[in-house]
Amino acid sequence: MRIQSLENVLKPYQSQLLNHSLYTSITEVSHLKTFLNYHSFAVWDFMSLLKALQNKLTCTSVPWVPVGHPETRYLINEIVLAEETDLNSDGNHQSHFEMYLDAMNDLEADTTLITSFIANLDQTHNIFETIDNSALPEALKAFLRFTFEVATTGKPHEIAAAFTFGREDLIPNMFTEILKNFQKNIPQCNINKLLYYFERHIELDEDEHGPMALKMITELCGDDDEKWLEVETISKLALEKRIQLWAAIEKDIVVKQIAVHS
């Protein structure tokens, strides 16, 4: 089965993420805030990959006509519904990105980095110009450039690859356990909304979204060897960009820690 062969190829990259030393570096509230500052961009730009898929694999224009495979349309539209208008921990509809910002605010983590970036994008209307002119760390810029290059110029199966294999199908389980341990060690830290965000992702992804996303890759590639190779290439790049981002976050945490104790 080709999807299984692809997953085997990607295992070493996924293993690097699962066993990254970043997780054990997050031992103080300040470390967690640093992580959230970076990771908020990954929560945000995920939606552009999803919307790019929605534009390519469903009909988003008028007049409407049925486009693509019905199961793929269902997957995309169902994930859009959950990501844009899910129920938050208070029982109100909210996007997952907005939930994440609320969780950051509860922790008194600074959201200026991401909110200023989006405000600048609203002025330029050019994502690549906004990235290039920003003061973001280079690893974060590279992460964003890759996302939007794939979202704006990628073929449907390439976007689906970045969406399926390059995102948080592995991370939520691990990070939720880390947060629970974190909560035990620093009980005064208010991470209830953050835990809800990650646990909600696990609930949505494990039983339905994950298997359907793999099925989508299979349907988009079929028996086309070139497409499968392109999916493998994009998937590797997506995971490499995430690994590089994790390394940059860890380095920032260490540098700040040294500065505090020097």
C-alpha cells in the first residue's frame, strides 16, 4: 500500500519531532510563553493551507457545480467548520486560532508578535512582502515562506501533503502530556484553555480527520508515480521546516535563560 510506504519514509522525520529536546526545555512559564509566541504562527498559517485545499477541491465560486470526490469535499468542509467555528471551552463558537490567542492571554503571554504581523499583512496585502519586512526570527520566516509557497503555487496533492503530514497529527498528544506535567509542577499557571485547545485537536484528528486526510492523499495521487514522489518531497520539507522551527524555539529559550542568570 503506497500510503503505508510513504508513512514509513516519513517516520525518521516524525521521530525527530516526537523526541525533540525542545519539550524537556519547557520547564518554566517564561519558556512556555516563548513557545506559544512562535507556535501561534503555525496555528494561524495552518488555515491558509486548509483554505487553499478548499478552493482547489471544492467549489467556492458562483455558479456552484460539484467538484472532485464527495468524501474529499466532506473532509475539507468539515475541517473548515471545526477550525473556523468550533466550540471553545466556554461553549461559544470560535476559531482555533482565536482559542489559542485566548489561551495565551490567560497565561499573560504577549500576543503582539502575531497580531502585529497580521495587522501589517492587512496593510500590504502581500504575504511574502510582510514576511520579508518583518523582524521575525529567520527560522519562523522560513516556516511561513514554505507554507505560503505551497498554499499559493502548489498542486492539490502537494498542498494536501503539507496539510496532512506537515502539521500537528503527532504533536498534540505529546504536548498535552507535557502540559499536564507542567501543570502539576507549576499549578498556579493557568493553562486550562491551552489544554482544551490541544485535547480538542486530538479528539478531532484521531478518529476522523487523520484517516480521511490519508484517504484524500490516496485519491489525489492514484497510481501516478510523479504525484507520489511530489507528495513525499513536500512532506519531508514540511517536517524539516517544523524541526528547524522547534530548534529555533529551543535556542531562544536557552539564550533567554542564560541572559536571566548572567
